[in-house]
Amino acid sequence: MSSVVERVQDVVQPIVDSHHFELVDIEFVKEGKSWYLRVYIDKPAGITLEDCALISEKISETLDAMDPDPIPQAYYLEVSSPGAERPLKKEADYQHALNSFIHISLYQAVNGAKIYEGTLTAITPDELTLSVKIKTRRKEFTFARQQIAQARLAIEF
């Protein structure tokens, strides 16, 4: 359903930008029998319920007025904050996460593990380095970006 996301992004991005928010991500997914269009927005001070309602109303009005309809099937529109464990997708996300605690999932295991959590200590166009606490010591791990299936901010306990 990436074509739906691409079509919708062209409509949603200007709406989000006009209110000085950041468009974090868009998903169009089927759960059970229902389709969901999820739009994640953020701003430095955090997103409020009123912000979500405003953007949801603007997106809904714009999509409903389009002919042909970019989403022909019935769906639910959800606008929300990406949350405390926001995904890292764009280069700017990784830059903002520098020196923050993150969670990464790998396509294939490295040193017997596919999941790592640690402090993001370095970023290059091709790699990122995590400082991972193993028992009482910290160890540096460097991963090629191609190895990373998903990355997100994480809460350290």
C-alpha cells in the first residue's frame, strides 16, 4: 500500500508544514477487516490532543474533497504523536537521537543477537555506533545501516 502512502503524503505534508509541525510518518495498514490511515506528527514542545484534532480535521476535509479519491476503500483516519519511543526513519531523526538511548532491530543476528539497545554515540552515512551496557560494563558496537531493519528511541530503565 506504499502508493496510497505516497499519494497521501503529497496532500498531508503541506497541511502539517502550514501548522509548523513535523510529519514523522504515515502508515496505511489493514488490521482485521478495517483499514487505518495513521499520520504521526510532532513539534519540539510535544503534540497535544488539540493539535491532533486540528490536523485530523484538515486532512479529512482535503482528502474528502479530492476527485478521484486517493483511498477508494473505507478507512479510519488516526492522527497522533509518535510517542516517547518514536521511530528513527530520516537522517534528521538519527541526528536528533545522537547521545540518546535507542533500540535497533537487525535483519540478521550479530554476535548472536538481533536486538540491541544502547546510547547512540556516533553516526556516519554508512554506520552508527551504540554504547551498550552488558552487565556492569559498556561495549561499543558499530552497525552498517544496511543491517538495521528498524530503529527507534527507547526508554532506559
